[in-house]
Amino acid sequence: MRYSTRLRIGPVGFRVGSDWRAPIEQLDRLYRDYPRPDDGIADFNVRLFAARPWRRFVRPAVMIGGDYTIPDALPLPLNLGLLAAEMGMNLQMALAQRRYLLLHASAVERDGKALVMTGVSGAGKSTLATLLMARGWRFMGDEFALLDPETGLIHGFPRLVSLKNESVGVVERLMPDARFGPLLPGTPKGDIRHVVPDARAIAAMDAPAKPALILFPRFGFASEDRPVLPSEIFVRLTQASTNYVAMAERGFDALTALVQSVPARAIDYPDTEAAVALVERLWGELA
Amino acid sequence: MTKGDQRYRYARVPLPTLRIVPLDAMTLIYHRASGQTHVVASPVPELIEVLDEMPCDVATLLARLGEHFDLGDPDAAALAARLDELADVGLAVRA
């Protein structure tokens, strides 16, 4: 491809190629402190390409391709090229990752132990993980937590944090010195702005952590927490895992071990301060 | 014979083909032959427990269940229906 870059996020190496310069420049700027893939060999390829040659120039529209594709995916306008690259990397993970069981969750670490937060889009996974990072937790990722079937440990996947809508302003005020990507307005999920995880998150991205607490956050309700039965954790995590079926018995064994050994709570929170207080209390009691 | 017919005989699938993990009110069963995960509640684990490698008729299985569990209202037709459901997803053998 005309333009390309390589980068590694946690244990996964990517090569991203593009028909346009801009998305690659943005990736290089935001991922400049990340390592390259081990031995220079990428696990997955992402391609950002024009559907027709003239669409490189005329109303440029970015198709997302790579080793694995979704046939009917709609292209994104070029000003959302960074989002297309991020979606492309997520897509390869979602469709092709076989080494780790993918948990659709954010994760942070403290004292070698991981807090895993999972829930539907908008529940506050990314925002909570970012708030906790700003308070000294090590950020492990806001989209995928990688469960290693061999060890039961969580590996981080600390790609750029994808902030959406109200959380953009919250994090801009909280971390004014952080490196932000461009504001991407009008995406299918509303306004998105990426922020680079802090230096510690990047430096320690290869260190796995023992899962110690699973939270199911829900934004917009009075502070409350309730226990979650292992069978409910299992069902919710399998529903949110794109490679559970492909992982077959290794996935089953890894997940049954996780839900039997790690406490879980569903938490409701009305605002970010309440959320952090709730997380700290539960972490102190259970982790 | 049609499904639910109590003249069917039922056997258990070879136990090494299943991974059974009781969690709480629910039990997880991984079916190695299909790669499917089943999340089941009582009486499925109990039924799998009383099935034998030798096919048995419904009356025998009902009697065996009664020895192990308090059935309250033993119902052979309901048992046959449950066993058929298990056989349909590969967790029991219908003979």
C-alpha cells in the first residue's frame, strides 16, 4: 500500500496500510511511544483503501480491510480515517484472535492484580478505566481484556482510549496534558476523541495481571452494587466475547476457571466521583 | 414411534465427551463433539447422572430418579419429553 506503519499493542503486532497519508500520520503521532511488532512481523494486517481508484480523491471514502473483513461494511469519510484504522485493528482482533480469549472489557491494574470492567457500549467501561488511570491505576485497555487460557492471567491491550460524547469533555478536563487525537464528530457512536494512555500503561503493556475483581458498571443510576452469580458472569462474558466459540474447549476452561475464582459485582453510578468511590471500596473489600 | 413416546430407551453419551461444571443454580456443560456450551438448570444434571451406558426405558429411569431425588409428582411423559430434549442437543442417546 502507498502508506503504512507497524505497531504493537500488548502482545499483538499490527501492520496498517493506507491509500491516504493522513490516517497513517495520525497513527504514527498517537502511537509514537509504542513498540514495533516483535521481529518486525505483524500478527494482523489492516488495509484502508478506496472502493474505486477515483474515490481516493473525489469524496474520499475509506473502506476497512485486512486479513479479515466484514463484507457489507460501509466506508467512512476520510476525516474519520483514524477511527477506520482503530476499527480495522479491533476487527482483526475480534475475528481472528485465537491465542487469548477476548473479553469485551476495560481493565486496569494495581499491585499486580487486574480489575476487569465489562458492559454494553455506553456503560462507562472506557471512562471508568481512564478515570482510574488518572488516579494512579495502570491502564490495561478499554476494549479488550485478553484472558490467557494457559495461565488464567489477563494481558493488556492498551490501544488508544476511545472516548465518546460526554466523556470527551470529562477526560479533557481531567487530563489536560494528555495527547489527544482529532475530535471525530458524527460517527455512528456519536462524537469520538482518542487519547493516548499514559507512559506507564505503555511501558508496562507486556506485564500480565491476575484477575481479582470483575465489575459490570451501569451509568445513570443511584450508587448501588449487587453480587453477580458465576453463571451470570459466564453468560454475560460469553455474549460479549467474539472468539469464545472459536476458542472451543480452551475458552470454556479459561472462562469457567475465571468465573469460579474471581468475585463480581454489578454497580450503578450516577457520576464519575461516585463511580471511583464505589470501585475503590469494592476493590478494598474483595480484591 | 414419535418423540416423547415412552417406549424409547435412553443412554448417556460417553462421559469423556462432556465437560460438566456445576456453578450455582446453573450447570455448564461443554459438549466436545459439537463444541457447544450448554447452560442448564435442574433436572438436566440429575438426568445425565442417572443415565447409564446401557439404554434404559423411561419407567426404569423414573424409578432410578426416585431413588436419588425427591420427585414429588413423578411424571413419565414429562421425563420422556426432557430426555428427548437432551437427545436432540446430543447430551443423551435415544435408542
